[in-house]
Amino acid sequence: MRVRVEARGVWTGDPETPWASHAELADGLFAADSGDPSAALPLGDFWVLPGLIDSHLHLLMGGLSLARLDLSGVSTRAEFEAAISERASSLPSGAWLEAFGWDERRLGGVRPDASWLRMAGNRCAVAWRCDQHVALANERAMAGVDLSAQVPGGVIERAPNGTPTGIFIEQAAWRVLMPSIPAPSSNAKQRALHAAARHLAALGVTSCGAMEYLADLEGTLAPLAHRGTMPLRVFATILDRDRPLPFTRARALPTTATFRTIGFKSFADGTLGSSTAAMKSHFEDSAGSGELVEHAREGTLSAWMAEVLAAGFSPSVHAIGDRALDEVLRAAQSVDHDHRTRFEHAQIVDPASLAHFAGRTLSMQPFHKATDAPLVARRLGVAREDRVFRFREFVRHGAALAFGSDWPISSADPIQGMRTAITGAALDGRTYWTSQNLTPHEAIAAYTTGAAACLSSASHVGRIAPGFHADFVALDRDPLSCDWLDAPPKVVLTAISGRVIYDAIGATTDSTSTTR
Ligand SMILES: [Zn+2]
């Protein structure tokens, strides 16, 4: 069946002919105009774009987070405790209470300790900071872990009298605390992935670069994709970092129209919010300057990169601080001559390094600017404000931008991300470093064509052109001329492979069966 999508405007992603009046699709792909469609999808009041692509998120973690207690809205200890109390009362006895999203910046600068979880009662409780790099555990949860463990790159925080406060930082959270938290069942993971896909569909996301552990890809995600039951296109990057790298298992994963494994990930540092980003000079509000971690710390980053490239995968490296970013750049310059490395986050860059990013791909999350900008002046000092979230500078120096969210670390909403990239607006209501603002066209491109290129899929997704997957979204207003600050567009319909998976306007109630 050939379906004609009628719209007020169709933004194609093609620089030659950016606008069309309609699009035609057949068998899940966009098709050349036949002049003889058998059905119509009437979106005449709306603007149609290629499906939005999130270059970097954590699909399973995001899906699981939808079932965890969300503390991102709490701003006092009383609210924190009330939320814990309410959740605890709804859980079966003995079940862990899992929460996430707290942020000391919204708690008056106070970092919570184990006593904040007292309303969980005698069940185990753990609450992750919004960046997922710090975890808070209660006494009961700490009873199951080795508190004397020494973890390179991690800290088990202690009060002056030596008692653990409940705070586990970086590797201590991941390697000491996390193994004691019961893993979700395979059924729970399947439910979480479906919930994640529904959540993303309502936000207009049709493809994603998913950062996942190999066992989860093998056990849950790839089988779902193989059965065709995941309404989302997934380009997976493997988080497993133990050597030898599991290339054989990675290659054994199925490749389908909606699932492909594209790369491996490494971390070069931590985060700005946790003061663990690796900086060239120390933070203004603490004596430290962060630390390189993993391969970047051991001096093996270029060897790891070369190995990943030789195996046919793209290396994806988390780098937030200016020192970490330079370290990854140096490694890429020595071994990655085809520019396949994905520089993840790239939040702080030394201006002297900008020119060396020409032709390289920066996978950035503009909504991180909305959450982190208010913190930057205090943490980095005014003199270093010209190093953060340099969207415009990267473009000016010929780098390729691919946008994403890092969900569930940040909101998965690409419209919110675009709004920050276009206006500079942060969560405190102010706008920051507006000289770095992108045009709406550039921001949309970073979430479509740019993200597709980053995920090695520029000839399959991200554009409305014959032969591309028929993934598209409809917006309620013109994204190129609307007021992004006060009245950004809303996603009203999302389709993958020509199938509508989210419809807030009733466009599909009878229209797709309309034969003309
Ligand atoms: Zn991430």
C-alpha cells in the first residue's frame, strides 16, 4: 500500500530541497512520488520532520527508571522524605526502594546522607543522584556491602568520625554498591524496554544510540528486536569494558531493520555535577581537578580505540572535562584517521583544541546545558565560561554535531534539548552563552541527519527521501519559525517504518484505511 502523508510542510533533511508539500511511503520506506497513492494520512495542519534520533541514551536504564521513584522535583529534605515515605508505603515488605534524580543544587547545596532515607523503614533503599555517578544508600543497604573496599576512581564517603555517610561516588557506587542491588528479572527488563519505547515515541524519538551491557542486549533487547516487537530503532553501543573485548559475542547479535550493534564505549572521566570531570586546572569550588579514568588513566586509550576500529565498530568515549576531551582527541588523532570516534558529551573544551575537531563527531546533549549552566560559574569561574557547551564554536570549526539526551540522566525530550540549543535557556529561567545558540535548522539537523551520521546510519534514517526508513514525526507548529523560548513545538504524532506508534490527534482513527 502506498500512503501519502499530507502536511503543511515536510522538512526533508536534504540541503538541496529542504521542504516538500507531502511525502509518500510504501512497505515501511519513503518512496518516490507515484502520483497514485492508495491511502492518505491527513496531517494538513501539521509540520512533518524525519523521526528524531537520540544519539546517546541508556535504554534499559531509562526504561527501568520509569518504575523508580523520581526525586528530580524535590527541593527540600521534607519533600525528599515525604516522597520516600509515600513510595515505601506502596512497596511489598522486603522489596528494595529505588529512587533517582536528586540533585544537591536543588536541595540548597546540601548533599543528603543515609538519614534522609529513614522513611524507607527497615527495607534496603538506594537513591541515585541525577547524573547516576553518585548513589545514596541507607544503613540496611550498606549492611550488604564491603565498606572497607578500596576502589580506584571511587570514594565511599565518611563522616569525620569515620562512619560511612551513605554516599558512594563513581566506581564505589558502580562496583561496590551496585552489585548488591537485586538485578531486575528478565520479564521486568522486557517490560522496561517496552515502557522506554512508548515513552520515547510520545517524545518523537524513532531511533536511538543505546548504551547497553552486552548481557542485556543478548538476553532482552536483541530478542525483542528480532521478534519485531520493539517499536523503536536501536543502534547499540556496548558498555562492557573488561578485556579481552567481546567482539565475537557482539558480532553474534542479530542485525535487523530495527536493531544493530555499532560500537563500544569507554569513559575518560566523570561529570561536572559531581566534580569528577577531568580538568586542566582545578575547580573553583574545590581543590580537585577531577581525574582521568579507565583507559585514559592507564594510557591505553589509543590501543583500545585501535582494537575497536579494527573489529569494525565505532569507539564512543565519555569525555566531559577539557583535559579528558584533549586526551580522547589525542588518542583519536593517532589511530582514528577515518573520524569514526564519537566524542560523548564534550561539555568543556579548551579553545585551543577546537580547530582539531574539524570533521570529528561531537555527540552532545544540549539539555545538559539547561541543568548544568547555572552551576558553571561557581564550579569553573567566570574565566572558563568560554569553554562550556560550545555548540556554535564546534560547528564553526567544522565539527559534526549529533544531539541526544543521555536519558535517564537527563530528560529524553528532544524538543527540550532543541529549545536549549536554540535559545540558551537553562532550568533557572535564565539564558546562558547565547553566542553559542544554534539556528532551529541546525538543532533539528543535529537530532536527525547529524545523529544518523553519528550512529553510522546516514543512508537509512534521519531524512525524508526515497529508500530511507519511513520514520517521521508531526509537530503542531513550524519549527523553523516558531518562538522556541515561550512556545516551542509539540510532537503530535510519531511513526516508525510507516506505522503510527503515537497519535495525540486521532489522525489514524480511520484515515489509513481510506482508499482513494
Ligand atoms: Zn550516558
